[in-house]
Amino acid sequence: MPIVRNETICFNQPILKGRRLTVYNIISSLYHADYIDEYINDFEITHQDVREAIRYCKNTLCNEFKNSMLGTAMDVFFVHFPNKV
């Protein structure tokens, strides 16, 4: 799903299109990597959705995140899902 912004949803934070799941939620769940598989299953997102969130942050520099948080989230995802890249 593409990442979009909508003034009427989630205070205009970047979200997965058609969902109320913010990029911040996805990245922070990866940063706190204790339950990645459970998070992906519970929120019914795909590995592609996670990659889109990472790509969005990487391309926009996600001012909301500290660079170390994004870097750690990326490392965790690619270590846990090397075949999903």
C-alpha cells in the first residue's frame, strides 16, 4: 500500500493508504522488535507495507524519527526477513 497523508486522518501523519496505521507505528514496532511477526499478523500488513514505510522514511528523512531509530528498524527488518526484501 502506498504511504499517504490526509488532513482528516491521524492528524495528517503519513499512513498506509486506506488504513489508520501510521508510518511511525510501523517503524517504532520494528525498533522494539520483540514482536514483529505478531505485529504484522495482528495489523494485517504485509512485508511490502513495512518496506514502503521504511522507504518513505528513508526518502523523506522522517523528521519525526531519530536517525538511529530508523536505522535500527531497518536492520531489524532485514535481519528477520532477509528473503522478503
